[in-house]
Amino acid sequence: MNVLAKPLEKFATNSLEQHWMPFTANRDFKAAPRLITRSEGVYLWNQNGEKLIDGSSGLFNVAAGHGRREIAEAVHAQLLQNDYTTSFGLGHPTAYALAAKLAKLLPEPFNHVFFTNSGSESVDTALKIAMAFHRARGEGQRIRFVSRERAYHGVNIGGTSLSGMVRNRETFAAVIPNVVLMRHTWDPANAFARGEPEKGAELADDLQRACDTYGAANIAACFVEPVAGSTGVLVPPRGYLKRLREICDRHGILLVFDEVITGFGRLGAAFAAQAFDVVPDMITLAKALTNGAIPMGAVAVRDEIYETITGAAPAGAVEFFHGYTYSAHPVACAAGLATLQIYEDEGLFERARALSGYFLDRIWSLKDSAVVRDIRGYGLLAGIEVHPQDGKPGVRGGEMQKRLFANGCHVKWTGDTAIVAPPLVAERHHVDEIVDALARTLKAA
């Protein structure tokens, strides 16, 4: 009998034990599980048949809403036509079609895309591309990387090495060397600043200090999330990203934007690079690339990077010794093409930009709650940070996530910060529903 046919409310706790869940307090969860059995549009249904609104677009990846038949039908058709082709020395039309469609959304001069299977793989791939690029230019001594405190760049060994979130790396000491962390951009003086804080652009000068300390000629790349998402939505101070761009240009350092969360309309433009009018050298992508339907990631690069690496290799030789069994998987590419078509046909990036003002107004209406420490936001992305409970970070946030679920809303929490990111298809009444559930939860905290 298909296990999914069983009534989920009859599942015993032990039946959940075999799944070792990621980023989850396994013992706590399995004692009182919160299971989702169905999803459609901006809503989820739990094991008791109760309806909840999805306030974080899955994990910031279901931008076009759940249950899109267009994507399911494209995946089904691709499975029947060609379920798998390796990208090692072979190709299939869907991969080239997706790369071309994606290039049209990217800023110039981004016309080359390397496909991966996740944001974590995208970051590790970008690290390798940076090293290969400098080596091809005769500057193989550039092996040092710069990231930030409170950064999240995935969980593979390269991304963990770039990470500035202590709990993500304290257990894993054997990371790659030669990583320097700049200071994060959160300042209590900017609490409740809406959009880009006015103060703090000078924090970008930490990159110059790294150049002065370690030698600019030894630094390969600077990795930043345009808006630091998973740590709690840290919006860059006005002028900060432009200053990083200027320092990188001065010293021949590659600037990498990790847009796994901010890409595909989350900030009201296709990418944060356009929203903030700062063009990096590489952009890492994932999440909303396939609307969460199939795992997929990508690294988009400036033309110069692709041309330098490929041009340095002998004729007929492999230029870049890197890739994955499932790079450019045909089914993932089909899902990506269908997703990008939805974004275009329904004008979802423009809809996100139009809804942003109302969304932020409603989020900021929560600022007078006694437990709220700060609110930060840009586009359709906001962080609501609450004061720690009894001086123990994360305790209040963990309890509030459970209470919010009981109040009919799911939102991703990191420590004591709720990260609110409604699907781009959301309307004003959906925003009201999310904020009302948050208000009830904060009032009871």
C-alpha cells in the first residue's frame, strides 16, 4: 500500500524517525510534527487538513506560488521525451534554451551560465571559476577570498568556509584556508530603517583593509549577498555595494553576488544587481530558478570570465575541470524554462515591485510590539527581529515559529528573526493575512 494513502494523523512518531531532517531540531520536531500534505497558490495544508498561508515562499524559492500546472506539465513532457542526458561531452536542446532565456534577464555583459543543482553548489562552483580565471590570466597567486560576518553562502565546504554565521561553521573546523571576513552591516543605530540605511557605506572599506593587510594581488574574489538573507535580512547601507565595486575594480578582484535568495524578482527587479544598479562579475543563482519544483542552481558570469578561461586552454582540450552528474539535467531545465515563462507572462517582477510599498507598510505596522527589536526590509523581503528570551538567543524565535504555525502561517525563522517573503503572486489581502498572524503571535510572546 502506498504510504501516502494512509491518513497522516495516524502516523506514529516513530514512523518519522528514519528521516534525519536538515537544519531542524529533530527530537523536538518528531515529538510534535508539523507536516504539510498539500500546497496550492500561496497556501499550505497540514496533516489535520488545516489551511496555512506560506509567508516565506517555501524557502524563498516558490516565487510563482505552489502547484503551477505549467511547470508540472513541462516536467512530465520532458521526462517522456528525454529523461536524462549527461552534460559531460554531450548536450540537449533544453539546456541551451534555458541558458539563453536566463541570459536575457541578466545584466550585460552576462551571456554565459554554468548549471548546478543548488545554491551551495553554485557558490562552490563560483570559487573554482574565480581561481581558474586568475590562473588563466597568469595570476595564480590569487587564492584568498573575502566574505562577511553573518554571511550565508550554502553548506558545501567552500560555502561553509565563506560563512559568517557561527553555528553553521563551529562544528566544521576543516574548512578551506585563506578566507577573510569583513564586518557585517547591521548597526543598532539603523534599527527600523526602511530600505537601505543611510549610514554604513564606509563598512565596505573593510575590503580595502584586507587588500592592505594581505596584498590585493593575492585576493581572488569578494563574495557578498546583496541583501544578507538567511541571517535575518540585512539590507546594504546606501552606497555600500557601489563602494565594493570600486575597490574590486581598483585591485582586479572579482565581485560575486550571491543572489540565491534575491534573484528572480524578490527585490522588484530580475536581480539585485539591477535593483541596486551595481553589476558584479559573477552571480550565483538557485531557488526560484525552477520555482522550487526541481533542484537546480547556476552561476552566471561576465563574458570576459568565460572567454578568458576557455581561451587559455589548448584547442580541443577541456577548459574547466568541474561539473556534476546532474548539471543541466533535462527535467530541471524544462522546469526552469516553464518558470521563467510564468515570470514573463504574468509580469511577476513588476507585480512584486508594485506590492512592495504596501508589504513594507504592513510589516512596519508591527514595530510597536514590545518584543520587536528591529525590522528590516526591501522589495518583498523583510526581517522581523525579536528580543532574545532570558538572554538566550534563538529560544523565543523557535517558540514563535511553532505558535505562528498554529496561528495559520508559516514563516522561516533564523534564530530570533522571522524572514518574511511572500510569493510574488501574493495580493494585498494575502499580505494582511500574514501580518495579522504575525501580530497575534507577537502579542502572545
